[in-house]
Amino acid sequence: MDTTSRTDGELTYRDATEADVEALVPLIESAYRGDSSRTGWTTEADILQGQRTDREGVRAVIATSGSRLLTVARDGVLVACCQLEHRGDAAYFGMFAVSPALQGAGLGKQIIAEAERTAKAEWGVSEMHMTVISVRDELIAFYERRGYRRTGRMTPFPYGDERFGVPQRNDLEFELLVKQLD
């Protein structure tokens, strides 16, 4: 795993380390859960309560072989992150979080492009995969505008496992979205 940093304009990208865990958990939580998430547009607060992740979950992504958690800083301040995991001919994109105060200004688009570039350059993959809660129409539309396509392939939401949150509705499932990187 390449842990050197790469600067692209005003953003600096580097792989997360154990020292980043304490800052990453609240960043991820703030983008999806609780009142702070309502500042941005990626909130899941109306469909899920409880946690989005925890220290152990973030540590697992950092420590797993073939996985990396890319951190994004602006002026030395952590503003976003995303998970990349090598899965054969594809890379999985997940744990994507942008500070709610910075959402809607194009930062997410830049980070997705960097994640795709990184996955293709480092692993030679031809596809990027992600899963999105199927009722998140606005979020899915955002990814479709980035070239991802819905596959109709669903996996169940882990009801009863509060590590993934406390569902506020009974129709949650994940849909696989795929983008060709060639």
C-alpha cells in the first residue's frame, strides 16, 4: 500500500493510518447521522439512526490487505475520506464521507475521480463497484451523473445489527452500482 501523499490542487490525498481513526469516525458520522448531517445533502438521519461506523470498523478498513482508506485534507484539515478495496477486476468504493459544511460545492466529484484514478492506476481494475441504500434516490442520481449504473442486484440491509445503524423503516436494502473505468 502506498502511504505517500498526493496533492491535486488544493486537496491532499493519503492513506489513513491508525493515528487518523479518532478524526475519521466523527467525520463519517457527521456526513450521515444526527443533526449535523442535515447540513449536507447526504444525510441518512431520516432512515437510519445510531452509528454509521465505529473505531473498530475504521481500523478494519485500514488494516485489511487489499483495502485502503483514502483521507482528503484541505489546508491540512481532514475534510473527506473514502474506502477503496481491491476485488479482482473491480474496486469497491465505500465509506465515502465529505464534511457536511463542504457538500454541494464539487468536492465529492473531485474525490470520486481521484478514487477511480487511484484504483485503476494501482490495481489495474476495469470497474468500480459501490452499494447504496436503494431508497436514496438523490444519492443514486448523483452517482448516475458520475457514470455509475444501477444493476438491480440487491443485498439485504443487516437489520438487527446496530453496528450499521437503527433502521427507521422496513424496506431498506443495498443496490449494487457499477462504473466501467476503461
